[in-house]
Amino acid sequence: MTLRRIGDLAVFPVGLGCAGFSLDHADDPARAERTVRTAVDAGITLLDTALAYTPAGQDNHNERLLRRILAGLPDRDRIVVATKGGHCRDGDTFPIDGRPSTLAAHCASSLRALGVDRIDLYHLHHPDPAVPIEESVGALVELRDAGHIAHIGVSNVSLDQLRRAQRVAPIASVQNKLSIHDRANLDVAEHCFRTGVAFLAYSPLGGSGRSSGPVGTALTWLLELRPNVIPVVGATRPRHAGEAAAAGL
């Protein structure tokens, strides 16, 4: 098993997406803890969360949940937590707001929820059509320079948006949808490979189902695509987390 790079971070080849713990199973924190512990015990070191991953009326639910779970792990220091801002929940809507002032407020909220002084990896969750991506990424540069985040990432970006972001700052990672069934972002993944950027592939199983065979095939396709690709699997049960980790060994 060869670790994969996100900036100067080295992580297990498969990450765990944690959205489902709050968007689908917010009433079962015990299962979330078992799933995270199974993933970590199996080798996974990248956990993906976001400000927007929360039930209505419960700010930062997913980030606060991870803080509680990680506090009980003896090897917390080896875990890389990636979170995202510029996108939040407001009742049943999920507004996008990439203004610098909003990103600063979102980052501060995530720092408090996670209980950390610095976030390992912070993504702009969605480009804001009303705000040039250069302004949003510039705000992340200010957060990095202030010591609030270690690495800058962007998510749900087109190739043009990524190139524009890279003119503002070194981008450590891109988190876009990619799977053997949905290859629309192959051009972005290839550009990331050529420019030394990690590509975090969300929804990596596409329509492959949950049996161990299709899961292994789907993840192997991504892992063999390019060495910068890191599938982020949204497992919400311990068994599924273990299957995902096995693909990265």
C-alpha cells in the first residue's frame, strides 16, 4: 500500500466521506462512531466533512460529531480532517456564498466545531456564480496565511475554474464527482495529475451497488487511474467502511 499526497500530507489511498452520518443517519451517532473506528482501524486516515453536512437547525452537526469521535481515538494525530465552506444549510435549502466575509465566518465556525486551531484541508465547497472564484480563493489564502488552515482545496469546479484558482494560490486538492460510471470530470483529474494536485473523487461507487465485488472493482478503477486520485467513500456502516479500506491495501 502506497500513501497518496495532498500537499505535504500523506494519506491512505481511500478516504471516508462522513456526510451520511448527519444527512441520512443523524439519529444514530453510535453507528457513526463504529464506522469511523472501523475505517481508522483498517488504515483510513482521511475523513471528509463540511459545514453543510448537517440536519436542519443543527449547525455544524457533522463536524461536531467527528470531534467527539476523534477525541476518543488514541492515534488522533495521524488523522487528516478535510472540511468545506462557502455552502451551508438554511432550513431545507443549501445556499452557496463564496464571499470572503462568509468564508471567514464559515471557517471560524468549523474551527470551533472541530475543536482545532488549524484545519488540515479546507475546500471551497462550490464556486459562487455571483463571486469570482479568484476572490473566494483569495479569502482562503488569507485564512491560510493567518494560520487557520493548512492547505487550500476547491470542490465542484470545472477545468476553467480550477485553472483560475491556481493562478491565485497553490491548490492542494480538488474534490469532484468521478466514478467508473460517471467520467465527466476526467479532464479535471488529468489536469490535477499534471499539476501535482490531489483529486478527491466523491460518489466513487456510482451505480455499482454495495456488494464487495462491485465496490472493489469501482475503487480499483479509480486507484489505478492516476496516483493522485483518492476515492472518498460515503460509508455509513462499519462493514462498508472495511470494504472500502480493503480496496486501498
